[in-house]
Amino acid sequence: MALSTTTTTTVVNTAPTPVVIAQPTVTVVSLGRHPVTMTCPMCKATVTTRIRSECGMGSWLICLVLFLLGLELCCWLPLIIPSCQDTAHFCPNCNHHLGTKAMC
Ligand SMILES: [Zn+2]
């Protein structure tokens, strides 16, 4: 008498289940030369930005133009005058860099 074995095959549906990804809401705030009130994307708090003037491409460009015009003695002034520099905005809570407003 011979032993008989039966094999049962189970078909598993391997179709990928759809994944729903929630898209974060992005609010565009135009940054200027003054502090603005906005929601920080890092700490999610509504804050008024802390600003800092930084030398940017425009500052160095004015410096170069002044140098080429023969004003070597005052060509460094755009590097210290805030209105000739970029304005960087930071979150006062978490110190996250929120954006930079270029001088030009
Ligand atoms: Zn923050």
C-alpha cells in the first residue's frame, strides 16, 4: 500500500496596497527686509522672524563695481551697510533658517 501526499497551494494576492501620503500644507510667505509673522516649518509655532544682515552676492558686486570705478578706499562699505546686504530670517524658538531675502 502506497502513501499518498496531497499538496495544498494557497494563492496569496500580492497586489500592492495603495499608500496614502498626507501632503504637508505649505504656506508661502514673502520675506522682506523686516521681520514677518509666519509659521515655522520645524517647530510649527507662529513666530515673528528674527532677522540678520549677511553679505551676499549683491554686496560683493557693489564692492567690485566701486573698486573698478577707482573708489578703493570706500569699496568695503557695502559689506557693512545693512541695506546693501541680504536679510536672513530665523525662527526665534528653534533658530531654524526660514529663508533669505536677497538684496537685489
Ligand atoms: Zn521654529
